[in-house]
Amino acid sequence: MIKLSAFNSRLDSLLQGIETSDLSEADRNLAIRHAVSGYSRDLPERRAVEFPGDGKSYYLLYGRVVDVDETGRDAGIDLTSSGADSQLGIKFTLARRMEIHGINLWLRRTGSTVAGTLLVDVKTDNGSDLPDQLVVSSEALDLDGVDGAPLGRYDRVRFTFGTIYELPAGDYHAVLRSSGYTYANGSAEVILGVDQSSVTATVSTYNGSAWSAYGTDSAGILEVVASVPGWREGVSSVDGVEYPAASISSNEDPQELEKEEFTVYETEAGEWLRLIGYAPASTETVRLAISKSYVWVEASDALIDLPMGHFEAVCNLAASVSCEWLATRYGQKRASSIAADSVERRTQADVYLSLANRFRKSYEMLAGIGQEQKQPGQALADIDYAYEVGADFLFHRKSKR
């Protein structure tokens, strides 16, 4: 991870003292963000992902890895603000290593105006089907806001995470809790949708000091949005599939599938890897080669997941973007009483465009891209063919070739 401040320092050096009145700090940060995005397209991060088969041809890449059907909802549990039911947990299981992106719960509220916010914590399992240690907390939602619990009806409420966490296969709990919320039965309440019809109990409750299974066996209605490690919706791509995955310790040869034998298939539930004509068993491993964009972690001093060897390249690309924006600024038509002023501004635009091109060439050189267009335009070939009629060549006989 490289800090945004390190990029800013180098960008300031490349721009040779251009004042913030011409290019603000916010615009410099945005130029760096654009540069990281462009670099991700040119040289995306490569990653190998492995997972065991399950006897099927479809494997989720991104989407609802856990999906409890909402049509089974037939009851609700009040979320209180203190004491019993002040937190409600729903157990879920990850069959393989995944990255958690969000949790969706079916909620309803009573009361047109209810103060407070809602959050969902992901917690580990204590081995007795109860929540244990905190893994990650979602962003807070305004309880009665547009994205909060709907008034008088159940609907999907989406809780997203500012940081994506990679979790191993195992049992976890999605814990609904509140902040600044005062429960009043029948007038100010949040209700969690559940299924209580002959189900396996997955709902637990917190009384302020300890967790326990909810008194009436209940299955919580939830969706867990996750992805294979490194996959980003609509951006990542599958470069190759190896099946069955070679064992390095056994010195096996890789067996890569042809492009026609796999595809990325999209449904409402998400993006899937489809193996055409194959259904790996649980004893077999599938190995994917994927391309993905680099991670930008938001913080007071943001962190960018870039290879240090290309730090200078990305800084030059950010400088190119900055100069393009400055050229746009000084290329605008402006009313002026002095004709020379307009000429000077056009000259400034031309200078910045020239600088933008120079910085972009430096970026391509430092990143090692665009080399195909820069190869020498020369090739050697043997064109010393005999004539069809068997005659000699103009300057030498066949025997002298």
C-alpha cells in the first residue's frame, strides 16, 4: 500500500510549483485517482484464485453467495434499544473463502419518524451457533431515511462495508444493531423479517450481557453479497481456467481449458463462472487466473494498492492528466480588452498539452507499455525463390545461390 500523500509529493515535484490557485489539492487528488484507474486498465492486477469443486458447472464470482428466500417470511422480531433483543443475529455459512461486500436484511418500521441509525456487524461463531468476535461493521444507515427500514412494509435493506474483508470458509453471524434509537412498541420500532414455520433456527438475541438462541425457532431472511477474492463486479475478467489444478509438489503439468470451455455468466443473483462440459468433484480444485483493478482504500490519507515499481509511472500519468485539465482551463475563450492576453492564454494551453503528451510518454516508458508500436519497422525474409519456369535469376545463376 502506498499513501496518497506520497503520490501528492511526487506530483507536486513533477508539476514544478504550479500554484494551487491553478490546480487545487482536490483536483490533484482526483488526477491521481484518474491515473490509478488508467493504470488499472493498462496493467490490471493479476491474481490466482483456487477453490474446490462441488459437482456443479456454475461457481459464483460475485453476488448473493447466501440467499434465504424472502417468500418464506411469515413473522417478525422487534429490535429493541436495550435489554432483550437489543441486537439480533442471523447465522450464515460460507462454503469457501470469499470477500464480503454487503449484507441484505428484510426490515420494516413502525412510526413515520424514528430517530437513530442501523448497522450490521459480521461476527465469528463461538462454536455453539452464537455470535462471538467482531470482524467488520457496516456503514450506518439513517433508520427512517430513504435507505433505511421502510414504513409499514417489509423490503430489502442493504448494508454495505467501507472495507472489503476476505473470510475463510466457515460459520458467521450478521448482527443487526442500532445507535441513537429508542424503541417504543407499536409506535417507534424496527422489525426483522423471519421464517418461523418448521425451520432450522438461525436467529440469536442479545440481552445486553449475553447471547442466546431466540425463544421461537426462527430462520432469518438475509442475503450475503460476496465475491471470490479479488473479483470486482463488472470490472474483473477471467483470463484463464486450470482444471484440474496442477499440483506443484507432484510436478504435474498445468491443464488449461480452452477459451470455448468456460465463460462468465450473469444472472440476477450475480456473476458466475460457467464451465462448459465440466462439473468438478469436491476432491478436485479449480484454479482461476483473473484480472482486477487496484484497491483504493479511503482514509484521511488514502492507501493505494499499487506495485512500488510503478509508483513513478503512475505519478507521471497523474501529471499528464493534470496538464490536460490545465490546457482545458486556459483554452477557454475569454473576453479581453487586450488581444495579446487571448494569444497568451492559447499559448499556455498549447504548452500544457505538450507537457501532457510528454508526461504520458514517460508513463508508457516507465510502465513498459506501448512497446508494440515502438518496435523497429524492419524484418528479414528469404525471397530468393526460383521462377516457376526454372530460369536463372537476373544477377546470379541457381548454382550460385
